[in-house]
Amino acid sequence: MSNTPSNTRVRRTERETTERTSETETESEQNDLACPECAGNLVVDDEHGETVCEDCGLVVEEDSVDRGPEWRAFDATEKNEKSRVGAPTTNTMHDKGLSTNIDWRNKDAYGNSLGSRQREKMQRLRKWNERFRTRDSKERNLKQALGEIDRMASALGLPTNVRETASVIYRRALEEDLLPGRSIEGVSTACVYAAARQAGVPRSLDEIADVSRVEKNEIARTYRYVVRELGLEVQPADPESYVPRFASGLELSDEAEHRARALLQNAKEKGVHSGKSPVGLAAAAVYAAALLTNEKTTQAAVSDVADISEVTIRNRYHELLEAEETLGMA
């Protein structure tokens, strides 16, 4: 009982010391934010590396560390290239781009060729580095699939955002255990097809099958399975989304492209597009627009660009013109 007052005094002293310390830190923080001459607001000038008072102009601190890009940049590309940080993470690589890559060229930092012993050493390092990058069968599966996605997207001329989306879809399929009983190539092809449609730059099944290692029927079957199991929201392909690519392949003018879009819009109003292949409608609209704008092209040329038969083009061509005539008479 006799120790109670002393313990109370000790706790009170500790509390008072803590309060005084916090008050001192608060005062020092306020002093750091205020000008020592006029107590005005301080502003950090990143361009000149200085801390300056807004009111009196006193330079409080200079030669501060610049944590921005290394050198001057005149556009966004140069700014990204000169940044001190590394490349952003990406879903198109199995390790999201966080691992180390050893260059395949046998040259040193100065561009000089390596000796025979150094070349053998670098070859061994590359081999072990490649082995360590994939820890288990799941990562090896993902690495192979993402390589397939990148190869097919490059062959089809798809943009980077489509490759990222396809990679995310494949990762989800792998996490939800949708791959057993299906080939890696089939699922990765279905992911590319779904991602292209989601991004509004669709490719036909025939185009996808041309760059894939699996058959068209397997692609369609796997695509339906992946969309159903993952609950992907994929809208029906719009024929108008094919028009710019076909018109560019045939080197048609902007006038012909706009005319093709108008033909397809008329077909939608009349319901002609229902149950028809969007690729066939787009190809027929481009062919009809070229004739209506007096630009030289043939059904064979359109067939090559759209990868669809001339018979289909002729059938859809007549249907599009009939729809436009009906709207004009109405």
C-alpha cells in the first residue's frame, strides 16, 4: 500500500513527458510548414528543387531531391521511358513482369561479344533462370497459355487492351478449375475471341481458327463453355464494327465507309440483320457502298479481305439494297 502514491507519481510523470514530447513535435511540424521570417505558407517548387515562402519569397530549402523522371521529356512516351521506376505490372506475363530476364544476345554492356567460357556461363544462367521462373505446373500452364494469347493477338493485329483482357479471362478460368478435359490452346483461343468481342474489335471464328492450333468447332464449343461458367457479358457482334477494317483492307474512301454504315443501319431498322452472320452483312455492305460511291472493287477482293464466300456476299448484298429501297419508298 505504501508504494501506491509513488507509482501514481511515476505514471503521471510519464504521461506529462509524453504530452510535452508530442507538443514539441507538433510545434516543430508547424515550424517546418511555416516561414521562419514571416510565418507565411511554404510552397515546394519541384522544377527548381526549392522550398519558398509564398508571402516574402524567402528560399527556406534548396537542392532538394528530385524523385521524378531522369531527364526532360517532351511527350508521354519519353516521360515513361525516362522514369526511374520499372515497367508496370501486366497480366500478359505469368509472373506479371516482376521477374528477371536474361538477354539472349551474347554481348556485354559495351556491345562487345562474350568469350566462349562466358557464353557457356550465360547459357547455364538462362536455363536455370527459366526453370526458377515457374514454380509449379499451374505457373507452367499459365506461361504457355499467355504465350499463345500473345502470339494469336499479334497475328490478328489486336491492341494491348485485348491481350490484357484475354489474359485476365484465362487467369479466372484457371482459378475456377475450368481447364481439366480441355486443351490449353483451346481455352486460350476462346479467351482471345471473347476479349476481342468485349473490346468492340471482334474477329470472326474463321479468322481466329486461321491463327489457332485447334479446330473451329472446338473453339466455338470452348468459347460457349467459358462465357457460361465465368458469367462474361459479351454482346452480339455488331456488323458495323467490322466495316472500318474491311474498308481499310480494300483501301476505300471515308465516303464509302460511311455509306456502308448507313446501309447496315437501314438493315437493322428493317430487321434484316436478325439471324445473319455479322461478318457477311459487313462484307456485303462494304461491297455495296463501294459500288454506290463509284469505287472499284470486286466480290473476290471483298471475299479475301473478309474471309467469307462470294455467295454469301451476293445474298446479303441484295437483301441490303432491298431494305434501303423499302425505307426509301416508305
